[in-house]
Amino acid sequence: MVNRIKQNKKRFFYPPQFEKMIDRLNENGKFTAKFLINTGARIHEARGFITEPVFDNERKNITLLHTKVRARLKERTPTSRTIPVSSSFFRKLKKDIHNHRILSTNAFNLQLKVACHEVKISNPEQFSSHNIRKTFATWMLSLGVDGFKLAQHLGHTPNELARDYATNDVFNSNDKRIMRGIFKDLLDRF
């Protein structure tokens, strides 16, 4: 029997690993990974957005209509979230939304594991789409984004962010340069 429980649930990508990994994905895999790293969305939220895209052209925000129900907070229906994205990602998303699709969770996770294996990331079986969400949060915190605003962006409470996503700042100046290159002006929008 295969052990399906992740050993390290707080695992994230270092920026050079992420760049190498994403190069190994097919076009829809790249589109999926870019959506996740630029939004911090869960993969089902990304799939829901593509089905029902809501763009705020004036503010360069997108609205995620299909979000997670937070049972601990006694929610019965999901609460949509309007989140900022970088100006360049906003333009690219509007342009490419009909040319690509967000992969299913299983298809993306399989492709992700293969790509991680190919670029020699240790324990590739420990990565899934949710690790890109963790990567987004970890990178944003390391670049100085306010934790309360980031928690709202992710649809979490500040305590959930601290418990599930926060980690020590382990990034060097080159890592942070790569992160800023991926996020572009998103950092200014928080």
C-alpha cells in the first residue's frame, strides 16, 4: 500500500526550483501553475474562475466565486473573494483564458510530481497543487506583505495563516529577485 499522507505539509518551492519545474509542464500545466502562483488560489477555485470569470478591469482584480466553505467558521455557503493580481498577469489571463484550461487536480498533481522528479527536487511525491498555494503565501510573507491582508486574500483567518503557511524567511537575495519577477506589481497592490 502506498502512503498517501504527506510527511511535510508545509513544503514549498524555492524560486529556482519553481522556475525549473514549471518549464517541464505542458502548456495547460504551465497555465495552471501560473494561475496558482499568481493568485494563491486553490485549484478548484481556479477551475471555477475559468468557468465563470469575473474581471474588475478598473482595479485589475479577479473574483473567485467558487471558494471553500469554512465549516470551522460555521459557513454554510462559500464566500466569494475578490483578489488583486499583477497588472501583467491580469492582461495575460484575459488574453489566454479561452486558449488554455486549468487541469483537474489529479492531472495537474501527476504532471507536477513528474516535473519535480525530472528537475531532481527531493521527494517529488510530496508535492501537489496545494504546495503552490503554500509557496505563494510563503513568498509573499518573506517579501513583507502584511499577514492580515494575506490571510484575507487566501480566505483564511490570521491564525490559520500563521499555523499552516508561515515559515522562517529562508530566502536569499537572488530568491527574492526571482519572486519579485514572478509577482511583478502584485506586491504594491496589497
